[in-house]
Amino acid sequence: MKIAFISSNYPRDFLGGAEIVIAKEIKYMKKMGHDVIFIGKSIKGNKFDCFEDSELGRVYLIPTLNIKPTNNKINNILYIIKSVIDPVSLKYLENIFKKERPDIIHFHYLRDISFFAIKIAKRYSRNIFYTSHEYSLVCPKGGLLKSNGSECIKPHIMCLFWNMLIKRIMRSVNILAVSKYMLNILLKNNIDKNKVALLYNGVDNNIKINEENRLKYLRSKTILFVGRLERNKGCEILIKAFNSMKFYDSRLIIIGDGSQKENLKKMAMGNERIVFRGYIKHKKLIKYYDISSIVVVPSISPESFNLVVVEAFSRGLPVVASNIGALKELIEDGKNGYLFEPGNYIELKNKLEKILCDFSLLTNICYENIKKAANFSWERHSIELEKIYKRLLSQ
């Protein structure tokens, strides 16, 4: 089969959760003998480019309308319109589909290319897939968040209009939800239940763990945060909790970058045990997982999945996370980690102190999570994805 993977970001230019998933799916689909191409937006001069990538196969990078989300209300309305229809990108997409004639067209993240790309795709293939990594199918901003950063419970009238429009575009498209939480969100918003399937993201769990070092660093009281430094990721909650902890031999490593970086550094000022490492390439993260005792995911907005959680599992690390979104689906409170009320830094502090002072608890969770990570392997993910493709092709 020839499979076209399409997403806003080329994994070599930007590597977030969705881009990691795309790169892995391409790798394993190629290994299974499929012909694969990737289409994404161009960021270098906004010009068309086509080339061969040793890992991702044939790559097309296409120009898009140069409108980005900002703090300007009018600009953000224009960006939402562009998210629906971008005439610049659509022209290039049509030419690529006409040339390549893929059997399957699989979309991942479309806000910067536009959802009308799906309408174009339907002209060239009946087998259209969309992986729902975030909430763009039901929320024009894609985050289920209000402007103040809190979770949006009651949709605005504009959101209802968006939902109706996207539902029409997505008609007959096969949607893959990355968690049961995401699946339920889609079904609650009237997405056709016969067109939605659950497919968890994966993790590299074939890298051997040095058991002696793992047990050594479980005792180190090193807390790790990995993620974008944005308000919805809740890193300030973790800093507040850490600053109030009784363990003065502990340390906090913060990996990531974002608009809140300077504010977070001011919060941490005077505490030499808080270390900011900035952006670290994904391949190098394993080093930081392996020298840590615990990973914290303090999100204040609902996560649709969280690769950091399953990556921590694969390295035998306990996870303490907010009791929100799909995080409560991945973590069984008290068994393979702990959950706390989103935004409650006192409860987070108490959970961290409880787990860090109990080495037998740390050890039990370590082995529990290594076993749990086996359920999230990329091999298993890719085999299931291929089964879904073939089942629909045979219909």
C-alpha cells in the first residue's frame, strides 16, 4: 500500500508528541513493506520543497498562508478561518495527491494546513484517516480551554458552529482517538461512533534498563518535569510544591521551553536545587529519565494522552500527575503512581513526600510500570494500525 501521512509539522523541524507518533508510524509502516510519503508545511521561506528523507521517505513541504495565533483577537479569528480553508496549501496538496495517488491518506494535525485538505483528499482516496491528538474536532482553539486557562465546560455558540462545520467535513473519515478520554469527548460531540476507533500511542520500550542504576537513582530524590513551559502544563504548580517540600536533599530538573520560561525562573530564583535544562532532543531524554526518581505531570488542562507518562513507565519511573483528562486513564492511583487535584500544590507536595520517603513503594512501582509499558510498544501500535487499514480497505 502507498500511505500518505499529513501533518502541519515536519518532524525534523519540530518534535512534539504528534510528530513523534508520525515518525514512528512511518518507520514501522516502511518496515512492514509499505510505500510511505510525508506532507507538511514549509517553515524555511514558506516555499515548496520535495526531497528524500532516509527515515521518513519522500517528503513534501508546502507553503501555507502566513497567519499565526497571537494575542490579537482579529488575528486569531483569521487564524481560525485559515484552519478551515487555506487556498495556498490546498493547491499544492491537490497536485501531490494527483501525482502520488495514495491508497490511504492519514492526517494527524491540520490546523496550519486547514481541514479542507480532507475535502481534497476525498477526491483521490476513499480511505481517509485522522488521528485526533488534541481537540480541534470540537474546539476552534484546539485546547478545550477558556482564555484564562481554565477548562472549558460549556461551549460558546461559536464552538457549536465550529463543531457542525467540522462534522460535515469529517463525514466518512475514519477517526483514531488516542485515549478513551478522547474517544468519549468525540462521541459526546456527535462524531459518528461507527467511524471512531481507539488506538493508544506507543513508546520505545526495547532499550535495556540497568537495574542497579535504576534502583540507585530511585533513591536520589530527583524530580523530573518534561514538557512545554506554557500555563496549561502547570509547571508553576510543581515549583510551588517543590519549594514547600521538607526534603532539602532533593532536586528538580525542568526540561522544555515556552512562553512561561522567564516567569518560572523567577519563581525558582534562590533555589539552587531547581535546574532548567531548556529544550532537549527527544533521543537524549532517556539520560534524564534514567537519573530521576520520579516524573511529575502537573497539567491544569485535560491531556488527550501524554507520551511523557508512558516514556517514564518504560524507564521504571513512578509518575505523579493531575487527576484530569487521559492522565487518570494511564495512572492507577497508589498502584503505578499518584494523582492529585489539578492546581493543588499542597496535595502534590504531600504525594511527592509520601512516595520519595518510601523506597519499597518506589521499587514496587518501578517494576509495575516496566510491565505496564509493554502494553504501549510502537510495534503493537503499528500492527494494530495496519489491521485497521486493511480491514477498511477490504470493505
